[in-house]
Amino acid sequence: HADRFRWELTAFHRKIDDIIQIITLVDNRVPGSPGNYGCTDDLVLGCYDTFDNAGTQVKTTGGEFTASMQFTDALSGTFDWTHTASELEGGNSQLANIPKDTAKLLVDWAPSDMPFGGGVSATWVGEVTANAPSSLGPQSYGDYFLVDLNARWFLDRDRKHRLGLRVENLLDEAYVSSLGRGFVDVVGTPYLANNQGRGQSFHINYTYDF
């Protein structure tokens, strides 16, 4: 039935002036200033990172497609895909920490004549590029797939008391959620630090609906 299926297509375009970004500079500050690390730009003075918004422009263009389907009175599903091209003005490289593509699928079972229900969600995040110390160059991460499960049980006829169970990262996927940088003690040489995403975890909650 047509009334059980819905879809939406959205396009967007945005231009940002003076974006704030992290840049690397040769360290001409007072010796011993915090944040100094060894770099190939100047082997004697070293480098440091700081924020900059000196007129850099960013152009963001993309689209989002969403489709939802009510398969039965109890079973429904939603799919969402987003594509984002976010680039510095005059450049052709994706802006740091913004994935070009993400997708999510949700399936939910919610029978009205039973005191329980459940669902599953699957999320994919495409490749992401991050800035790194100048000696390391641009680094990539992302490109991971996560599955979450959830279940709920209503404890009373009026559905005011609900017990919920959620399994996050069901497949225990090992993935990097973001990149950072650390510095070796004393010498201050930078190194790449991976921030690991949350592994398989279980959550139980109780909710009362007033």
C-alpha cells in the first residue's frame, strides 16, 4: 500500500566563511612553551599547533535519502543514506573528520497486542580523513559497520512501566572513532593516537511513563 511507504530526498548546499581549523606553525615562542614538538619544518625550534580562522572558506554540498516502510501493523523499517562533500574553497580534498558517506538501517517490531517488542539497527560510516602532525601527513580512519540490538518489555497493562535491554556493537567490531595525537615525554615528538570506539556492551534500563 502506498500509505505504508514514504520516502524523502533532500539536497543541501552551504558556504562557510572563516572556518576555524588547526594549523601547524614553527615555534618562535619563548623556549619551553607548552605544546612544542619536534617536526621536519624546523628541526631546531620545533613546531606547535594552534587555531586559525584567517578567511578560509568551506563549501559543503550533499544530499540525504530517507525511506520508511510499514511492513505490517507491528513491523516497520527505515533506511537513511547521507552523502556530504565538504571541501576548502579551491580544493578537492574532503574536510577533516567529516565522512563522505554514512548509512543507517532501522527495523522495529512493536506489536500492540503483546507486552514486548524489539529492534535492530545497522550503521555504516565511510572513510574519514584526519589532520595529523606535519611529519605524519593526513591519516584515514572510519569505514566501519556497527549493529545494535534492543528489546523492551512492558510490565503492566497500561504500558507505563517499561524494562529495556540494549546490546551495543553486537558483533564486537573493533573500530577507530577518531584520531588524536600524543607527544613522547621529554623530547616531545608527536605520534598518532587512535581513539577506539566502544566495544560490545550491554545496557539495561527501567522507564516509567507519567
